[in-house]
Amino acid sequence: MNKRAFILPTMILDNGIWKDDVALHLTVGQSAKGDDTQTVASGVERVRQILQAGQESGQGSTSIYVQAANGSIPVVVRAYNEDDISQLVLIKRDFPSVKLVIYGGHGAVSVAKHLAEANIPVILTGNRGAPTNWEKKDVLTGPPLTESPAKILTDAGVLLGLGVSSDSKVHGLAQEARWAGKFAGLSDREAIALVSTNIEAILGIGSKRTANGGEDSQRYRGDFVVWEGDPLRGEGSVVVSVQDGEKIADCWPDTSNVIL
């Protein structure tokens, strides 16, 4: 059996998320209905009101809503239905400085072209989705029954990341990336990016490449994990995880005598 080391960038080390205030999280859809937003339309309008209030508060304010309105942090909106997502595209056109991100995105394939034109990335939790409720009635289930949602979005030019609907499925995220990459025509590097560097790029956190001794010599700056074997295929285990700043967070079998 051939063995190879596979480097997987990651953002979660030492049992915690290392950056506070990553994004402003909002929800649009049936699950967001309440006393103040009794319809989906009123929920969409509330998103617009939040961004408008953030713009009008002035640049000197440190409010999270001001940061969201001026693009300092992304606005991640959980939305599944294609009509709801279309309304968010219209909001992005009215607030071009806002870094809008769609989370969930089961119906995003229906408006993939508009998302790409508006520069709205998607963290897709429904690459192998199912019509579990009315909002998802037109969802594509993926191969072999339908075309791959990941392929439709990447072909349209949408910056795509993969997410999971619940924490209980996190352990299979690498395999989901392989499945998505296979039917979207992506390389292994591009498939891994769906659950690592693409997420970093979408949320504007952490990793970057910095010059190291010349134009052709670059180094990755950010957290990363080295696997023995290929995590896309469920092989091997984590050998070492390294935090930004070259600090070893964990190493097999121990970290006491490790030199980086």
C-alpha cells in the first residue's frame, strides 16, 4: 500500500475556535418566523433594516452591525429556498460593501449565475440534500439522480465551501469533500479546499501565503494538519497539527521532543 502525507489546513485546534466575532449570523426562511417577523418577507426586510442601520451609525462605532455593514466582517445568512436566496442577492446589490455569505444554500443552484455575478459565496450543507421540508422541495439530491450541486455552483464561478447540518456529521466532512470533488471534476487539492482554505477565504480569516526568499518560494501562514494517509479516503490519522506562528498544537505520539 502506498502511503503519502496529506496536509489539511484547519481552523479548529486545541478544542476551540481561535478567532472571536467571525461573522454576523442571520436566518431567513420558515424557521426564522416569530412575533417580530411573522412572514419570510418581513425576515428579509429585517436583514435590510439591520444593514441600513449599520451604515447610518457612522464609521466611528464598533458595533457588530456597523462592522457587518462596512464589510469588516461577513454576514452569514442561513437560507435554503431559492426565492429567499434571490432576495438576498437583491440586498447585496443595494449594499455592495457587505460581504454576504449564504449558509445552507440547498436552492442556490437555481440562482448560481446571479450569486456569481454578485460575488456571493456559498457554504453548502445540501450537496447531497433531500426535500425534508417545503423550503427544500426543489433540491437536487445529487448523482446519480441529478447533476451535482457542487458542480453547478463551481462551474458558475461561485466560491464554494462545504458545511454540515449538525455537529454529529463533522467526522465525515473530508469524505463529503471527496464525493463533491469527484462529481464536480475537482482535483484532490480543490476538494480539500472545499472544507478548509475556501472556508477561510469565505469568512476572511487566517491563512495566507507569504514570500519566503523569492517569488517562487512561498510559505503557508495559518493553522494546518498533516495526515498519514489520505483523509479524503478515510485513510491514516493525524500526525501533527500546527498553529499559525509555527506553534505545535499536537503531535503523535507526543509533543515534548518535537522540533518544527
